[in-house]
Amino acid sequence: MTYFISSNITTELVPLQTVNATTHQFLSMRQFGGDLALFYMNSSTSNATVASYEIWDVSALKIVKNKTDFLTYDPNFARFAFYNIPQGGMYGLVYETNWPYLKSVVVGQILNNPSNSTFGDSAYTATNWAKTPFKILKDTDYSFTNASTLLLGGLNTSDLNVFAYNLAVPVDEKNASSADWNLFTKSVSAKDLSTNSYYITYQFNAPQYASIAFGYAVSIDIIKDTNNVSQACLYQTKVDSDIQIPRVIFTSNTNSSYTPILIGSALVGKTFVFFYQAAPSVVNYISIVLGESTVGTEFTLPILVSDPTFQFEAARGAALSSSQVFTAWSEQGSYKVAVVDFITGAITSYGIIRNYEATFRCSPYVTDQKYYGLWCTNTSSSGLTTVYVSSKATTELVKMTTVNASTQIIQGAFAYGGHLGLYYINPSSYNATVLSYEIWDLSTLTTLSYKTDFLTYDQSQAGWNIYTIPQGGLYGIVYKQNGTLKSDVAVGQILDIPTSGRSITSVLVVDDSDYADFLPLF
């Protein structure tokens, strides 16, 4: 069966889609923003019927969202109906039938209303956001608009805050600075982007180069202990009370001629896990609960770090248990992975990645369902960048996609529920840069969401960064910039949480100035 379509641009019918009529019964066609949504009924067994939709870009006659199943039901015992609310989305009604009674009546939103509106001007333009950016500051709020650093973050994981501060002040070894560190914060509602007219100033003796996590300003530094031996320590200050936790030395170095080297970290709930080079050929890891001063048991990873090309990264997500971190590192021309337990020291899923080559650039990822592994990029001499991915089901890298490196620079990746998203930066002209994303189904290595542009900006006139809220979605802050002075500061939601209800988390930070789950730790 073939579906044809015409538009106001032409009176000619052109083929849009061809499906197998024995398995795909056309149900309805509905407007979805500037696109069209096709709804199907797909009989999968004698008693099970699957309802699905796909979304088409009419201007280009291409799919922008692949066929997505949203309901499986037995037509002998259940019914459903759906209704489109302009500017509100597509809603569904599902119920069981037991004539003459109805039961288990449920209403839900199948599709959120697309954000086809734009925000901005020549400095930046935001498009295709789940919630269009909303201006949340006055240009005369100079504590924010004239600060050297303006970031989107959260005092706690469910919060959405705009943070502003100037360069951190120096501190001495007792975690005290000669001047207070001012942190300005304005709360933004993650639900509707509303905000209060006021902002809060936190004034405290912050650790140097402080990051914010769960209401604490935290920092790590290398100091000399009482034996004049170099150690790594953690500083913590409660933001809203200026309560300083005694500094915590978390390394056990006994070599006065050696300085521990921090190589990675992960925040698991309220627990920091630190990985560091404890000796020229030894990597250890420990854990510290935020707000406490007790150091967890120190464990050793089976890593050979004498290789000059050695690199290490760690990632965390709900696909792992509450005490596990996924680690990956290069070692003597190969790439190895392992899941480490920072409570018991157990090491599982240890393996060598197959099909890895020395020219690959790799990072670990962890989704919120069953997948974790490596994603890698490799740019050939012909200017093509290929993305490879592995999962916990295999230690083999397989090809996922290939892009033109001159027009599509892969900036990073993020876990979107059980899927993997890719960020792109696409220079479109000498001043304009376009940011986009696409989302991949790791079980089939197919795109769930085709590449979607969400921000076009002039790098000389605008700035931005991104923040994710578990169970809340992906948010962004954009603003004009003239030197240090900022204006038209707006916050919006780029992506809502996945329909599975799981959270969205970042995987790789390529540029800390443009991306933050919590403010950069080190």
C-alpha cells in the first residue's frame, strides 16, 4: 500500500510511504507542528495488536521520527482512542471492555506538542526545543550579567538554577580564603520555566575552583601532609550555611618524591569516587560521601600505566548497581573496560575491546537501562568521521554512523533513557555555528530521532551551556555576550525525559565551558 501527498506548494500527488498492507493498517494522519504524523495498527499475533506512529517532514518528504510503537493490546478485551489538542499534543484513552462495563480507564499523552517556535535574533536562535527558552534575567541584573562565569546547574539533582560567579579566590591549606567567595543563584522551575523576581547570594569561604553538587561547594587539591609528602585532598563547604567540612586527605602516598595524579572521578548519588595514579604504575580508587569526612576503602585497578599514551575515563548510570562505576582506559595499543564496585572492590565485565585502533578516540557511556560500553570516533584522511559503539553484551566495536567531518563535528554523547544521543557542532558560515543532536537505539543501531538542530549562534556574540536533570530532561541556557557583559539570558528545555520515564544523563564532556551536569570538578 502506498500513501500519496500533495501540499500548497504543488497540486501534484507524490508518494510518501509504502507499507505492507497485511501487517500495517493505516489508521489516521494528524498534524504535528509543521510535520505530519501517520498512525498505524499492526497485527502482530492473532490476539495482539500494536499501535504505532511515525513523523514525516513534508517539505523534504523524509521521516524525522521512525515508526514508534506506543500501545500493544488485545482487541477482544480492550479499546483505545486518541485526540489532538492544538498547541497541547496528542493524547490517548485506553480501557478494558467487559460488556456492559468498562474498567482500567487510563488517559495519557502520546506525543508532546513540538516546539516549532524560535527564540533569539542574529546573536543566537533556538529552535525545536521541548520548552522554548524564556528570558529569566533582566539585563540590569549585573551580579549575573557581568559575572565572568554564568552556568546552568542545580543545588540538588531535582533543582534548576542559574549560577553566576567570578574567578575563585585563593585558599590556604586550612580551606580558608582571604576573601569571601560570592555565588549568585536564581531558581528556575523545571516544569514551566517560571522564576521569582529575586535571587539569592551565598557568601562563604569556598574551596578553590569550587564545583557545586548537592548544595556543597567542593574542590580537590594537592597538598603536603605533616610528613611533607604530597597527598590529594577534598574540600567541602555547605553553600547555604558556610559550614566547612574538615578537609579530607584521600590518598595514602608514602613516597616523598612522588605526587599522586588524579585521572578520573564519578558522582554516584551523593558519593564521589576518585581514581588516581598512586604510584608510577598503580591506579587506585576510593569513595567519599558528600558532606562527610570518612574515606572509603582504597582499591587497586589492574592497569598498566607506564604506557605514555595511557588515558582513563569513568562513567555512571542506572544500568549499573548503586555502588558500581564503568571504567575504560587505553593500555599498550589496546582499550580495556571494567565495572568496579567502590564498596566491595569487586571488578566485573573486565575485557579488551575488539576492533579498536590506535587512531580511535573513545569514551565510556552508561544508559539508564541495560546498555553500557564504549563509543569511539575515528576521522579518516578523506575527512569522514565514523562512530563506533560497543555494549556490555559484547566487547566488540561495531560501526554506528559516518559523517562529514568538515560540516559535522561530533562534540559528545549523552544517555537518553536506554538510548544513546550524539551532539554535533556544525559550522554553517564563518560566524554561525549550529548545534544539533540525534538519538540512537543501541539494540538495533538505528536512529530514533534524526539529527535535529536546536541552536544557531554567533560564537563572537553568544554563549551557552547545558545541564541535565535526572527524571527531568535536558536544559540549556543561552545569552548574548559583549566582552564580559551578557544580555537576553534565557533558559529552556531542549529534550524532555524519555517516554520510558527513565532519566537523561551526560556521558562525555568535551568542553567544560559549554556543558555541565554539575560544575566542573577538576
